[in-house]
Amino acid sequence: MTTDLPAPSGDKNRYGLSEHVFSAPNLEPALYIVSTPIGNLGDITVRALETLAASSVIACEDTRVTSTLTQKFGLKTPLMPYHEHNADKQRPKIMDTLDSGKAVALVSDAGTPLVSDPGYRLVRDVVAAGHKVVPIPGASAPLSGLVAAGLPSDTVLFAGFLPQKGGPKSRRLEELAKIPATLIFFESPHRTGATLQLMAASLGDGREAVVARELTKRFETFERGTLGELAARFQELTVKGEIVILVGPPEEAPEEDAADLDALLSKALVEMPVSAAAKKVAKATGLERSDVYKRALELKGAGN
């Protein structure tokens, strides 16, 4: 368990851990992408502490948030705000620091920088200028949710935040619907219920899913079920905290040969119009609706 420590005097390259003070080795000039805890400060790594202690400056989203971390571990490294609203102004300052042969640490408010944030532009500019970029791995909300979700983890797609408006949101989900991977999303708590309902409609209400809340924190929870079940469960809930939604891959559709498809279509065409028949058979087989519709028209024409 860590305790709040006063900033050590003397050598700046110091940090405190469990009531002990350590000296961090000097760093070579580079931009260090440092992962920080997503909730539980005990998840900080020794390498992250050494890097933050030995850097010339820590570029962070919100100095108030990061100062909580630096005070906890007795770090004296100065902080500078760096976020999407001031990036154009601050980026040249970071580049000047690197040009002068110093080390710069980049952190986000929580977790791994550049995951669902625009920090890649800084990395791109640093690389273009010939400077080194060093990742300092650590906590990550998408990975923390994935390893505890119980969903397939061999193929994963991190989709970040969905668009907020309904139309673009639905279109994005439709683009992702048939990807054979576990999908991982960030979502704000007040939109969680509505998003789950839209996911059930767009991705399929029978798909397995998990809502992970407050990962690594005191009230960490995992709600498991199908998208339909979760949508119903969260419809009336007041949700608080940080949310990660994970959706399992679509079920593999049984392979249908041409004869099977024609038999299904022929039967459906007896009972309903071409469009409805194509929709029904496409849903049953997992085939593209446009392809099934085209074949249905051919069969309908041949029967006339």
C-alpha cells in the first residue's frame, strides 16, 4: 500500500514507494509514453515511477489529476498541460525540450496514452523530427475489461467511443456488426442504457456482452448477459463511473450450399414477397441480404 509522501529534497530524480525513497536513473532524450493507473494507484509500475521522476517535464491532460499521482509518490517533476484544446500551442514547447536533449513524459488522466485520444499527432511529429519514442506499458481499461469478461480474446477490435448522435451511431454499429472479433467500446455512464438498446438492435440481441464498470476501483462490477438482457437490465438504471462495454463476436453462420439456399428461398417465396423472403433467409443463414435478394429475384423470374 502506498502512502502520501513529501517531495524528497535534493536530487530531483527521486520517488517514494511504501515509505521508502528511491533514486531514478537518468533517462536518454526521448518522448516517453507512460501508462498510469486507471483507478487503483497501486497499479503504478516501478518503471513508470522511475520515468516520471527522471523526466524534465510531464505533459498531462489535466495537471490537477496528475498532481494527485505525483504527490502520492513524492515526485518533483514539473507538470505541463497538454490536451486536444491546447496541443497546437504546447507541441512546439515539447519539441524544443526534446531538441535540447531532455526527456519528456506523456501521460493521460488514466491508463495508456493515445488510446482513444489524439496524442498520436505528437508522436508522429516527434518521430518525424528524428527523436526516439519509448513506450512505458501499464494499466489499460480495454485490456483489463477483456481479461475478466470471459469473451473470446483471440481476435479483438477496440472501437473507442461511438458517435453520440443516433444516425451516425447506428451506421457505425452496422459497420462493425459482422466483424468476427470481440468488440470493445468506451461509453459515458448516462448513455450506457441507450447504447445497449441500439447495440441489441444493430448487432443482435442474442450476442454475448459484458458491461465493466469502475475497473480496478472499489466498486468494480461486471454485468454479463446477452445484449438484449443487458439492454433491459440497464434501461431504468442510473449508471455512474467509467464504463467499458465488450461485445462477443457474432455466431458463425452455418455454411449453406447453393441447393440449400435455393430450397430455403423457394419455400419462403411461396409465403411472402421477394424482399421479405430475402430478409428472412439472409437472417437465417448469415449471408449478405443483397446476395440473397439477387438470387431470390432469379428464382422468382425462373418460376414465372
